[in-house]
Amino acid sequence: MTRRWFVALAIGAIAIAGASGYFVRDLGRLEKYATGGKSASPDEAVLYYRDPDNRPFYSATPVTTPDGRPYRAVAASEESRLFEVIPDQKPGGALPRRIVHYRHPMGLPDVSPVPRKDSMGMDYIAVYEGEEDESGTVRLSPARIQRTGVATEVVAERVLAQTVRAPGTIQLDERRISVISLRTEAFVEAVENITTGSEVRRHQPLMRLYSPVISGAAAEYAAVAAGGREAGKGSRQKLANMLVPEDVIADIESSRRAPLSLTWTAPRDGVVLERNVAEGMRVNPGDVLFRIADHSTVWAMVDVPESQLALLASGQPARVQVRAFPGRAFAGTVDLVYPKLDAATRSARVRIELPNPGFALRPDMYVLAEIDTSDGKPRSSVPESAVIDSGDRQVVLLDRGGGRFEPRTVRVGVQHGSYVEVLEGVVPGDVVVTSANFLIDAESNLKAALKALVKSEPAR
């Protein structure tokens, strides 16, 4: 590649950077300073052509503007001085001194690009060009800024909605499981057409059985029920103590007759998890005859790493996905963060309560949960790339304008995506460097590394 094409490509890159806001000085002003406003000599080799109005437009071949004016030729002698730094305006010159920034009135390490007051109402003090304290500050020429690709971004307040992702399984809600058993000896006369996995409704008949103890108590209640509810209060309570269904007791009260066998009904809506009963069998007190679970609400039991426990709290919204339904998410809420930590996996169990429409979620399904830990509050934040982590502290580089960059120690908080919260060190409105800060050696002394960046560089 010839020198002409190489320079043309470099100028094109500079034009793009200038359009993006990275070039801190006007190219036209730089060129006038470097060339004295003169065009290339006819005897010199032309490197490239630029816009006659000093706008950031360049061409490797002769072209004209939309209104017919030709681009101006730039020779090698002009290009060699194009990127020299413009000398600062000295105090007392023709132009007034420029205010660089405003510093804290009490000497704290806090500056502002605009006038402001401190917490006590005192005005920040203006610092003029040439008066600022340059200790610990890096000064780079525009040429070096362009070559290294320095990019900046303003510190702003953002809502950092950090998401915690964790695997787990679906489990039944322990509060929605019913066990059907008797408190007296009985014999099963008949069982309804209900098996394990059958869906039942509340008060739906499950079986018919005969119990001598229950029948005797029912006959006693039927005999005294004619005297009113108060007269049969003790007999009624005896039946209730034997877990006789309420609808059976009400039927005895209204009919004044004690049935020989009783119909046992389901205590809730749900699915039969277990059936341990058959016709003709003898039932002892405490035997589990049926186990019924309500599947309308289930739990997602997920394991969250110890490092993310501080972000979790009851009531946070969550989304759960299962392999059986790709692309479908089930919305739920964090119900409980268990107080015990698993010593082997260094994780804690989190319980998410999920509505289960259509009984789509089934026990022991594998799930992936996403918990939104955002509290909706905006926080001062910077791009993650702006933070230089040396291990024992975090530092950002503040752009103070005019090619000056100042290191500032910060304290960071939560992170979401490409942004990280800054608790101390910078305030909204500050400008931080987001790229090219890799030039700082994180393993060496920060101040020494920054000073190494400002060694004089040869003129181009």
C-alpha cells in the first residue's frame, strides 16, 4: 500500500472519529495553524483532498462539493504538521482565560464542569486554564487521542434491573395436600371409580364404609337431634371428632336417621396422588386411604449461588421456563428464601410460588428461573468498561477536557448488563473514559502508570 493510500485511510478514520464526538479540537483550526491557510504547492506530491470549508470530508482523488467547488489538495509538508497540539492561550493574551472546571470550596477532591454549590451552600471556585492542579492528571495530544481510540460517556442515573438466573424443579405446595384416613376401625364396602392420577372435586364421593363406632355415634345423634342443635351438641361433636364429613352430619340432622354405612367425600379439589384402599378391606385407625393434592398452585424450588443471596427478597417477580413448553414463561413470585445454606454446593434454596393454569406444571419438572431483583430506583452508573479494577480498588478516568484525564477512585455496587452502579467517586454529569483505558497497567502503581502515558512523543 502506497503512502498516499495509507494517509487517505488514516484521514478517513479520523473523519469518522470526529463525527462521533471524539475529536476535541476543530480540524480546520488545526490545519490552519499547521499550514498557515496555504494550499499545497504544485510541485509537491498530493496525499489527499479535503473539503474547502474545512468540514471533516476527505477524498483520495479530486472531487467537488455539491455546489461545484473543488476539494483542496493537501501535500506531505502540510500533513506532517496537521496533528501538532495548538499552544494554550496564555493569560493576558487577546482571548479571555477559559474556565476549565469548578473545584470544591473546602478542597475536597470534587470538581464540576458547571457552577454549583456544595452541601453547605458554598459556591464552587472557578479554576482557569493554567491554574488547575495537574498532579495525577494525564495530558494527551489530539493525535494520541485519535490513535488510541479514546471514547467517553457521561455518568447518568439508570435503573439497573439485575436478573438472577437459577435452575430448579417443580414441587407440590405442601399446604395443599390432604390425607384421608380414619380414626376408628372400619370396613370398606365400595370404592368409586377413582385411581391414582384421577382428578376429583371437593365433596365428590370416594368410598362407602361401615364403622361400628361411627354408626353408634350416628344413631345417638339422630335420637337427640329432635330436641334441637343444642340438645345434640355433644353427640354432634363426637361425630366431628371422628372426622365424619360435615355433609354426612348435616344429613343425619335433617333426616333424623342414622345410616348403616357412610359415604366418605373428597375434602378439596385436586389430583389423587395415592390410593391404598380396595373393596372389602379392613381399615385400621390412621391408615392412609387416599392422598390428594391441589395442583392449581405449585412451587419452583431453585438453588441460588451464595454470592447473589443479598439481591433476593420475598415478593420479587420471577419467570420460569420448562423444557416441555419451549418459548412459554410462567409468571410467579418469590415466596421464601430459605435460611439454610447447602454446604456442598454453597447455594441457598429459593421458593417461587407459581399459578398452574391447566395443570401444565407437574412435580419434578426441571425449570430455569429468572428473578428480577430491581427495586425501580435510578442509580448513578457507568459502563462496565470504564472501571479499572486493580484488585484492591476500582478506578475510572475522568475526561476534564482539553486532552486532560484524571484518575478517580470509585466504589461500585450492583451490575446489570454492561453498566455498573457507582456509589462513590463520581456524580451524574461527569464524563468518564470507556475505551483505551487498557493502556493503564493494572498491576503497577496507578499514578506511575498514568505518568508513563504522558511521555513526549515524536512530532508527526
